[in-house]
Amino acid sequence: ISAILFLLSVGLKLTEKENIITRILPVTERASYNVYLIHPLFIFVSESILDRLGIVCLRARFGSTAVITYLFSVGGCVLLELITDKIKRKKRCL
């Protein structure tokens, strides 16, 4: 319980002022469901790539899979969300 309260208090402290985190968090929140849906695909693709490269060390595979999955699923979905927001704003102006 103390770890959860600590995490919540850090989050509240970070969002008190306008900064990069307060601008990115809403976009990340809107993209979270897409991340949930797409991340298994990136796990499968990264495992396939690691097999082709011949990487058999469990630590290397786990670390590489985690980095590839988080980077592409979160990064891709946030980027898609930003692009969609921009398109929606342009449509409103027309």
C-alpha cells in the first residue's frame, strides 16, 4: 500500500505544473487501449527476429523483447494518437 501511495504522490507532484509530462500523459492515456491490443504482435515479431539472429541467452532475449515491445507499441500508438488528433483538429477548422 505504501508503494501505491508513493507512486500516486509522485504523480500528483509531477502534474502540479505545466511541463512535458502533463502534455504527454493524456495522449498516452488515450493510446493505452491500443497498446494493450498491439503489444502481443510486437512480442511475437521480436521473438522471431531474435530467433533469426541466433540470440539464445535468456537475459538478452527478455531485455530485447521488452525494449522492442515497449518502444514500438507505446511509441507507435502515441504517435498514431498525435497524428489522429492533428487530423481531427484540421477537420474542425474546415
